[in-house]
Amino acid sequence: MDSKNIKNYVILDKGGKYFGKIPILNGNREDLIAVAADTFIYPLEEEEMEKIKIHIDAPDSIKAPIKKGDNIGNIHVFFKNGETN
């Protein structure tokens, strides 16, 4: 890896990446929109970006009450057969 070609890439952007809707059980709304709570930046070479994999660990549904900002799951970022965060 040549350090001259490494740049910081935004892998996840806080609130910017939409990961889907999760149904809310017994709530005032039918579902919530799942987004990343934090930004994740990682130094990579441009060609390594295609090797990034994201796994979402979230429930199929969630019980009310729930409010904006509550943690409902985890996001795992993988790179070259190993987890980066």
C-alpha cells in the first residue's frame, strides 16, 4: 500500500445512509427509518473502496415506545476478510 495514494473515505455518513424501514409494534407510527448514528471515515486507496462490505444487525421489528436517536442495532464494516470497526 503506497501511503501517497491513501485518502480518508466516508464509509458511513451520520444520518445520511438509509438502511431501511423497521416496523414499530404498538406505536403511533407504522415504521421508523434506520440511519447511521455516527460518521465512519477510514483511510483507503481508491481501489480498496470496492472491497468494503457493510452488514446491518437490526431487529425485524421494534416495540414502542421508541424515540429519535435510540440505538436499535449495529452496523459492521468489513474490509479484506477482517472487520475494520
